Amino acid sequence: MAYSSSIEWTDATWNPITGCSKISDGCKHCYAERLSKRLKAMGSQKYINGFEVTTHKEVLSEPLMWKKPRNVFVNSMSDTFHENISDEYILEMFKVMNNAAHHKFQVLTKRSSRLLDLNKRINWTNNIWLGVTVEDSNSLFRIKDLKKTGAIVKFISFEPLLDNLKKLNLDGIHWVIVGGESGAGARIMEKEWVDTIFHEAREKKIPFFFKQWGGVNKKKKGRLYNGQEYSEYPIF
Ligand code: SF4
């Protein structure tokens, strides 16, 4: 668990699961995979299994002990709805989120079918923000799945954005995040692709968070879009 996070749109990460497996094109240069392998090589006990899916029951109750309210990114090193995690363990994580009402939890998944399977068994309190990742037109179905859930706050992370998503419908969505891919082998994100999402978000009055342009050196390209920083959040 990291108490503070370098991820631009959150304050802390909570990882009761580590490890994952690739499910779509957006996973190609998975940051969690690279970091898990590095942490294993550095001798971190938590990452002794590298990028293999592993549960960490010992950190399950940690958010309950954090007194100061935080925005907590859940399972930044995995996918909460991974097929190797039992229903019971997933539901236990959500119970912790329900009980830690002073924090806001951000749950982001690419496994929207599993999410739908469990949707009715989850108590969607308004401190749980639920998001799906959409990287290209093949993953637009995740937005439809997200809309079918009972989550009160729904968001989409378009990162890494790999395509111009012309058939986008953001009705019922409360927040969008856009970002290009970073690091070695990063794929290019065109400005026109960002424009498509920005215009749809503005039309529907949805807060827009522009994370970064990405590239091999993400700091060099920065995070200005049309000459300004967009770090908007929904108010809930
Ligand atoms: S779903 Fe996320 S954590 Fe899992 S392999 Fe893909 S990018 Fe990595």
C-alpha cells in the first residue's frame, strides 16, 4: 500500500490485490506490470510473486485506520474484477469501502462483464466512484456495461487513448479522464482524438481531467490541452 500517490487524479493507493493479466490493447505497456517486476527485483515482500495475481488480506482494513479523508485509488497494481479473485474477496473489499465513508474510493476496471455479474451484490454507497478504461473503439462496450451498474458516481478513463472515438455517448457519466501512453515504446495520442472527447464532455457538462500527452518522456510533453490545464472533478 502506498499512502500517497504520484497518480495525478488521486491522493493514495490501496492494493489488497496485486498482479493482473492482459485483456485488451490498452494493456500492452502495462505500468503495473513493469513496476511489479521492478519491486520484485528490489526484494519487496509484497511483490514476491511479481505480476501474478495475489491477494493481500493484511491490508484489507487499512483505509479504516486512515483518519484524514482521502481520494483512494483501489488496486492501482491490479484489476479489482480479475477472474482469479473470488466473489467473496471482491465483496469484502467493497464492504471496507462502505465502512470507510470518510474516504472517496476510485475503482477502475477493464473487466466490465465481471463487474456486471457482481453489480447487484455490491452496496454502491456514494463514496465509491466506479470507472471503466476505454482505449479504443473495441472497448466502447465497457461504457454500456458501466451505465447498467448501480454506481452513483460513474467515470471513464480514456488512457492510453489509442483511437478517435467518434461514436461516443457520455450520457449518465460524471467524470472523464484522458491521457496518452507514457514510457518506453509509448504509442502516440493525436490531438483530434482528445478533441472528440472534450467536445462531448463539454456538451454534456461533464468534468474533464486531462492527465498528460504521454510519450517516452511524459514530463517533456506536459499536460496542457489547448494551452491550459484541465483538472476538473465531479462534486459529490
Ligand atoms: S487490466 Fe490494467 S493492470 Fe491489468 S494488465 Fe491491463 S493495464 Fe495492467
